[in-house]
Amino acid sequence: MKSLFTNLILLLTLTARTQSLPDSIVKKIDGLFEPWDHPNTPGCTVGIVRNDSLIFAKGYGMANLEYDIPNTPATIYHMASVSKQFTAFSLVLLARQGRLRLDDDIHKYLPWFPDLKEKITIRHLLNHTSGIRDQWQLLAISGTQLNDVITQDHIIKLLSRQQALNFKPGDEYNYCNSGYTMASAIVQAVTGQTLRQFTDSALFKPLGMTHTHFHDDAGEVVKGRSYSYWKIDSTHYANSILSYSNTGATSLFTNINDFSKWIMNFYAHKVGDQQDIDVLTQKGRLNNGKEIVYALGIGAIDERGHKGFVHNGADAGYRTVMIVFPDIKMGFMVFSNEGHFVPGDKAIAMAHLLMPDNAGKSSSDTPPGDPTTAEKRFVGDYIADNGEIVRFRQGEPSTKYSFSIPQPGDTIVSVSASGKVFTKFSPLLTTEQSMAPYTGTYYCPELECRYSIIFKDNSLLLTNIKYNDIVLGPAGPDHFFTSFWAMHHIKMLRDSTGKITGFEVNSDRVQHLRFNKL
């Protein structure tokens, strides 16, 4: 009876909170999520925080399609990269206690990470400026499926074998999940507690987040959690399996009711104080002094003249976002279990229904000047060593590029921008004779894996025992593109005589990963 009475009180309290919004606003919010508010689709849970209250909380669609369980504000969600701010805040708290410094070299706490002749700090990890290669991409290249059970030890073993960085620490921003797995390991090295244990005592219990934890055991039963799905067509969905047993970059489990308390902590502090929030939300700087929009596990935005902090997440079929505007004491949350859902757009749409517009006339309202346009001789495709391509068509703006012309009247051989050189190329013909030098077996000592390149059915193919054959599409001499997200671009390597000695993967969050030709 007591349990029934308690549940009734909670239901009445939640109902009262939702009623604090005008019916007209509630109707507009419902309209935003109507496509997912059906008993045969996955959907989402949403919440709006104002001051010290969760003023709107509602579920749309189903948390579990197989058992017809609907989404509610109490449904537990895997938060994907929204988890990172809690990992970062753990380190902020430890720094405030004097147990570490954010500018400490990571080797002080992680002696297993290779000495790559560069100082990498904790702050580099949290700002995504470390130059360390991304764990998910490395795992995929090595043959690990991302729906496998991936443990913390598995990732640490992988990272302990890194032989080079993507770039000098602090030179660039490149989103890196590895840094947050390493941050989790630093918490454990300093406190003797896992990230789950530390956050439970230092963050979640003080905030009253009783249904929140870092999920470090894929086999653990969690009552009331949602399942994730991937849309096949307009009426059918497939299970999107997620079996992570790792923390730091991901794996926070929580719900709308609990997460609202974290939102409030940005301006009504129960854990840490304003100084700690300021450290958490201070945007990073590169070595050249340029400020980036990413802080420590959270990004900075300006919406309608209000400073805000935001992060989204995507793992398997989970899509999540949180936004908080401390100056007006408001926050917005959307957690979805449908892989094609775009929660950020919906969160901003909700915000626009409630927040005042203090932006005034934006600079984008000013008509742009007449840009310099590409001349006929500029027209063409250009590629950089990292696989980035720029294409010029006649009449397109070209002001941000500088063009290299050996002699007046010559064709363009290269362009440069942002420190990269792009060489002009034309697609190669794929014939057995022209592709023969590329065939062979290639081995990566860093990942202990191998791929072969073969010519078959008039195509150059990348083969591996873990994957179906992948077509290598040539994009100029020694550059190839594939449909495999982890190895989207491959650049062949040659010695001084022109002989092919290997290739390197230059793709998104992994650069210069070398495979030697056997």
C-alpha cells in the first residue's frame, strides 16, 4: 500500500509540473514529436527544466517494441557521449581537491600509455586536442564489431600500442573518444575507485540521481531501460545492439527525471560550485591561441543571445542531447531510441517556444560582399594527403584558397587552405594492369591485423576475414576511397624508387595509421 501511495504522489507531482506550461505550448511540443508518438515505433523522452523544477516531462513512442512498453520520463536511457561531461566534472572536482592538475602529463597517472615524445595533458584529453587516435575507429579497423562486448581493458590494451599521434598535442581539435576512456582510467588511478564508484558517491547520490550510473557491465540487468532500434523502412525496425562494458566516453545510464537535477546544478549548485562549473565550461585553446567551442566534455553555444552549453550523443540506436542556459535557468533534454532521430533540432525547437530572443539583428543579416569566383582554369578536383577534397566549379567562391601556378597561363597544380595542400587530380581508370602495383598483403603492427588488396571482377578490393570485400575507388594517384567508415580514405606509400611500401589510413579521427606491405 505504501508503494502504491508513493507512486500516486509521484504521478500527481509530475502531472502538476507538466501543467505549469500553458496548454498551447504543450500542444506545440506534442506536435514536434507526433511522428514518434505511436505504439508501433520507438520514440523518445523529453524534459524541460526551469529554475528548480522539471516543468515538462513526457515520453513518446515505445521503449521496447517487443513487449509494448512505452517511453516515460522514468525510462532509463544509454546517453552515449552526453556521458563525457560527468567524466570531465569528476576530474574538475579532483583538481579542486588538489589530487591532480588538469595540466599534468597523463603519463603521471597512465604509465602504460606509450611515450610518443610529446607532453599530453589531462586538459588535452578533455578538450579533444590530444592527437590520440580514436578508439572506435581503431577497433573497427582491427576487426572488432562495435556491437561486440567491448571492455575497458580491451580499449586500454589497444591504446597502449599506439605508435604515433594524429598531430602534435594542442595543435588541432579532433573529437576523440579515447581521451575520455583514458580520463576514466585517471579517475581510478587517483582515487582507487572505478568511474562508476566515484561518480556514484561524489555526484549522483548528492544530487539525488538515484536511477543513474555508469554502466560498466554489459550483462547487468537494469529495470526500466529502453532498447535501441534502427529504422528499416516506414513501418519496420531492427534491434540495434549495444553491449559496451566501458566508461568515460560513454555508458551513462539515466532518465529525464534524474538528468533534470544535473541541469539545475549548472546554476543552483549542490555538487561543486560556480568556480567548478566555470572550469568545466571554459572553452579550450589551441597552441596558436585560437579558441575552440569545446570545453571539458561539453560544448558552448549562443542561442538567441543566451550563452548555453550542449552535448549530444549517438551509440547504436540511441540519440541524445542536453542543452542548458544558466543565465535564464533553463534546460532542455531529448533522449531517443531510434537511430535516425535528430534530437538537437527538437531540443532547439522546444527552446524557441520558451526562451526570450535577446539576439537582435545578427551579423548574418548583412548582405555578403561580392566574392572572388573561380576562373575556368581553376576548375577541377583537388585532394590533400588526409583525403580531404575540394572541388571548384566555375563561378564558385574561391577567396579562402590560394592557388599555385608554376607559370602564367599554366593549369593549377595545387591549392592551399588551413595549412593543407590540395593537389589537382583526375579519376584513374581501373584496369588490371594499372592496379597491379597496389595488390598484395598489408600488415599493421599497431593493431596486429592485416588486409589484402586484390583485383577481381574489374575492381580493386580491400579484403579482410572479418568483413565483406570493400571496393577501393581511386581518386588520383595513390589515393583511394571506400564505403567503410573506419577506413574511408587510404593513401599509398612509396619509397625513393617509387616502389609501394605500404599504405596509411587517413580518415576522420585516425590519421597516418600505417600498414606495411609484406
